Amino acid sequence: MCEENQTEVTQIRLLGFQSLSKYKPLLFLLLTLSYICILGGNLLIIFLVTTVDHLKIPMFLFLKHLSIADVLLTTSVIPMMLDITFVEEGVLSLWGCLLQLCAFGIFGFIQCSIIAIMSCDRYLAICHPLHYSSLMSPDLCLQLVIGSWFWVIGLISSEFFAIIQFNFCGLNSIDHFFCDFSPIMQLATSDISIVILQDFVYCIFTLFFPFTLIIISYFCIFVSILKISSTNGRRKAFSTCSSHLTTVCAYYGTLIAVYMAPSDESSSNINKYRSLLYLVVTPLMNPIIYSLRNNEIKRAMQKMRFMFLNGGRR
């Protein structure tokens, strides 16, 4: 309960981009165009993988779920961000803010899990090509994806139920454009030490372990590629994982830039703008990476274009 001289917080004020108020029209236009491109590109990948037969293989199944996570992550944040940019300040109910935090955690961490599974898929495809079909069966792929969703939802939900027990009294302003974990914890007037420890442990399972698995997978991949005698063979083997490796660098690079940089009063304000990297830039890059660098996606797009021009006839 709040003390007598404190007011219980029922709404959260998001201060957004007040330091960029003079650039409000440009920022709003850029965010709107970026969101449209994110939705268009990722929904196109989801549609192609769902409908085109030759894309119904493990790598593209995982890519489909990565695109689903990208769409859900950006949709949980960017529409509110656009509203804040337009009116220079946003207001959410406390419950709405905590639900946004929960959604952001689920869709962000599921990306880590799926990217790690994709690295294992590339490892099997390059290092054990003869056994790839039997090892990476459709049933196993589905189990890995569904298991990842349930695992992440279970972890984040348990943290969410712990946070809703907190008292929020007095201050209700967040110098951010969405309800991130650290700003919310700064508003809580309860003892947050247990949840901070819980969040650290969960980050080990959802961030550190997948990243370690990715590093091990790519170490084995590079060793295997170096053993290939022909230059063309090495180039072909590397091209099968180049798109995914680019995604790994983009995703984890932005996370490291935001959450592993030194934290002080000025850097926390900078991190607000760095957050745009993984909320806008990375989801925007993934469709571009796979559309431009993947021949199967190009073929599927050409096939869809041909069918559209010919009135749906195959």
C-alpha cells in the first residue's frame, strides 16, 4: 500500500522524444514508413513460407516464426510510439504499461530462441548434410518452435505476475517511448531485488545460453567449411548461412549496444534512442536480408508475381 502522502499510480506518462520535438514531422514520417515496411516485408515472408511448397523446409519454417515475432514485437510498441511522437507525450494505464512490458519481453526473447535454433539448423545442414533430413524432421521443427514459445511465455509470465504485486506510488513519468523493464523498476516503490535477480537468471536462459549455442554452432560451421578443399564448395557452404549470420550480428549487436553499455544518467537517455535499433532497424533488416540474399525467397516472389500477373493460374 502507498503511504498517506503518496498517490497510488494508475497511469504511466511516457515522455517520448521531447528533445526531438522540432523534428516531430520527420520522425513521425520515418517511423510510419518503417512500420509499413516491417509489416509488409515480414507478412510477405510469412505468406510465402505458408503457401509456397519449396519453402516448406526447416530453415524457412524458423524464418516464418522469426517474422511473426518481429511483427508482434513492433506492433506492441510502434503504434504507441507514433502516437507519442505526434502528441509529444503518451499516457497508458498501469496495467497497459505492464502488459506492454510483458509482450515486449515475450516477443523479444522468442527471437533469441528462434535465432539459436536456426544456427543449429545451419550447423546440421553444413556439418552433417547426409543426416540432415532425418535429424531435422518436420515434427522436430514444430516441437522446437512450439516449445520455444511455451518456454519463453512461461518465464516472462512468471516475472509479470511478480511485478504486478509491486506498489507504484508517487512518480508516474518514464523518459522513454515504451514501457521497458528498467524504467518500470525505477518507478516501483516495493523491494525489487528479487525480481532483478529473477530477471538476471531469465536473461541467462533466454539470452546468454542461446548466444553461446550460436557461437558454438558457427565455430563448428567455420571449421567444417575450412576443411572443404574447393573454393566453390566453401563459397556455397558459407552462402547457406550468410543470411542467418547477418541476422545474428544485427540482432545481438543492437542488444549489446543497448543493454551492455555503461549505465549512467546520460547513457540511459542515449539508450532510449538505441532501442530504436532492435525495435525498428532489425525487424526492417530481416526481410531485406533474406529477400536479397536468398535464392529460394527470390524464386517464390517471382512465382507469386507471375501467378498474380496471370490471374492466379499456375
